[in-house]
Amino acid sequence: MKKLFFFTVVSLFSFSVFAQNGPKIVFKADDNTIDYGKVYKDSDNGVRVFEFTNTGNAPLIITNVQSTCGCTVPSKPKAPIMPGKSDKIEVKYNMATGPIRKSITVESNAVNYENGTVHLKIKGEVLERPEVNLLEKKNVGPMQ
């Protein structure tokens, strides 16, 4: 009897968690990550977009968006996002040469994340094109 009571209580609690009312933020990017891949510094502006949808039943309000360093500048939507509507968070990386591993923290009133906080990530590698000097004489093997 105790087991049945315990199972019933756990089941009811589980259903109440899934039936949350309020705004819910769902990002389009897999794992909330955008992969820049390998890009050349001189051919990419560093701007990427995280698209999301409010799948809840109340307006979604993004209160703050911040990155882990000054080399990544995110911008947030200014108006609330109505249920069923989509919007975006734009991120601009400064394209410093080397690996990209940055996090962006999004604070909102979303009920499907703990405290409404979502962590987004960008990753990749910024390459610099090697300089080619056309006047430099190339060394060729001994059989010229």
C-alpha cells in the first residue's frame, strides 16, 4: 500500500512539472551551440544568430544577455515575444585568430529552464591567410 501511495504521489508530481504554464524558450540550434567551423579572419564578419521560439502560453521576456568576455557581443530582443512567435539573439565575435570557445548567458522568465537561465555556446576556429610574397624567389630542389 505504501508503494502504491508513493508511486501515485511521484506520478502526480511528474505530471505537474510537465504541465508548467508560462513562457518557454526553445532554440533552433542543436545543443544551443553554433559552430563557426574553420573560418578566415578576412572573409567573415563574425556575426551569427541564435533563433528561438516561445512555445509557452505567456509572453517571453529576455531580461539580460551577456557573454563571458568582451570579444563576443550579444544583442537581445527589446520587446516581449508572444506565445508561438519567434525572435533571435545576434552574436558578434571579434574574429581574433585562434580557437573560439565562448558562452553567452540568456536570462529570461522562461519556465522550461532553471531560473530562466539558458547557456548558449559558440565554437570554431579563426584562421589567418598566409601572406604570399610574389617577389620572393622560391627554393627549388637540386635538379633545376
